[in-house]
Amino acid sequence: MLKILIPSTYRKGLVQGVFLTRGPRKSLRLLTKNQYKDSVQKSEAYARQAETSDREKTFLQYMLSGIVEAPIDTQGFIMLPEHLVRYMDGDKGAPEWSVTKGLLELRIDHEHKKLKGLMIEALQEAQRNRIYEYVYSQVLDYIERDTCVDWGISVQEDLEKHNLPPMSAGSKISDVFMCAIATATIIGEFGEIAFNNYLPKEFEFYLDVVDIKVKDIEHLLCSDISSDELSRMHAKNYMRIRHLDDVQEYMKQIHGSLVQIYGTDDKSKAIDKIYESLVSVFETEDGSVFSGCGMGAQLSAYEYVRSGF
């Protein structure tokens, strides 16, 4: 049973009680006693017509069989029986009242909720992309940064798709931020080992750029930050990489999850795939990667991947 309030603007003339019946497109229709009698008479007359098909008669019987009388209490509430709640998918959202062709209808606007959900997803994706682009611009000084960002986002999407740590479906914005830092660090360290690229050991993030507040990521900060420094971080809404406690742990989790995704029963194949994907980030337009780099650098880079970053 589901208790629903009939808005006061619709309650005029309903003091004698109402009837509820199934309506089109998973709606419920609220009928006065006169509307109920009229509906039953018209439906029965239509069912008796010779040209009415058996299928149409079955449908009319189904619609009429669900009609129930619903008394209105002193506060304007009615109780919906379980079979009608199931009919309109009452467990999938809050139903709303509307008037269609003079009849009062109760329905859950699934299309509106679907559109709203798509809009929220689009906004979340846009913020995620901004986070990756900003974090990578601070951590990596590469002309291939767009390719780097694509690699990091694809890793996050793989983790979310398989619901593996450190990401999962519905991850918090702090997880996205940390995943961006961890994947950027992986690319930076790989590039430093394989190509002797420069990787700064300290960098800072001004969080207003990506619509994050320090309080959103405070649970990820080192416990030994002084109260004065933490106050300054909140006031200026910024942080430095040294303020984070778990970047290395995130990198290890990412490695373990990628091995699980790519490896099935063969860990070495997973290592090869992770290594090849990182190499492709540095691939130039002519397809060259390791030109000017010795075999030792390539082996060291492979060992970096094999050992779990």
C-alpha cells in the first residue's frame, strides 16, 4: 500500500470518494463516482459490439478488473493498493498528479527522470574531464597531453565498468580526483624511466578550477598536516601533492585491477597489455617511440609495470 496526497486544488467535488483504475502508459486514473459509472457503461457497451476483437475485450476486462474504491481521509490522502502501485512502477520514483482530457492522472514521469539522469551524467562527465585535463596539465609537461588524458580516462572507465578499486559505479568526486593524480603519476614515472622525461616531485592544485573544495578530499589528506596549514588550504582552496596520503596505494590498486581486467588467467598477458598501452601514449606521428633510447630503458620501463608501478 502507498499513501498519496491529492492536492487541494483537485479535491473539490471528491468528498464522496473516488475510484482508481489503470490508465495508459503506466498511469493511474482517478474517477469520481459518476465518471466511474460512465466508464464502466461505455466499456461494457464497447465489449458487446460485434466488431470488438477478443484482444480488445481482454484488454478492457484487464483495465476494469483493477478498479478499486479509494476513500479520502480528512487530510486528503488516499491509499493505493499494491497491484496498482506495481502497475505504475511505484518503486521507481515519486508519482505526480496531472490532468489529461479532464481526468485526474497519477504517474511517474520516467522519461523526465531518464532525461534528468542523462543530464546529471553529462555534467559529471564534463567535470571528470576538467579534473583530468587540469591535473595532467600540472603533473605532466608533455605535448602528448591529450593522449595522456585519454589513457587516464579510459583506465577509470575500465575500473568503473568492472566495479573494481579504486573506482566503482557512482564513485565520489574525490575518487575521480585521486584516480586522475594516480594515473598521471603512472604516466610521468613511466616516461621518466623509459625516456628520461622530467617529472616534478612537487606540484600544487588550485581546486576552484575543477569545482572541488578541500573538504571534499579532506579524508584523503595526510594526518600530520598542522591545523594552521589545513586552515590555509581551506581558505585558499588549494593543496600540494605532498598533502595526499594514498597516491601510491591508488596506483597499486589500479595496477591490480588492470591485471584482473586484462589478464583473465594469464598475468603476463595483462602486464604486456598495460605496458603496450603506456608505450602508445608516447608514440609519435611516424609511429616511433623508443628512438634514441637504449634497451636498458625499455627493460626498466617494463619492470616498472611488472612490479606494480
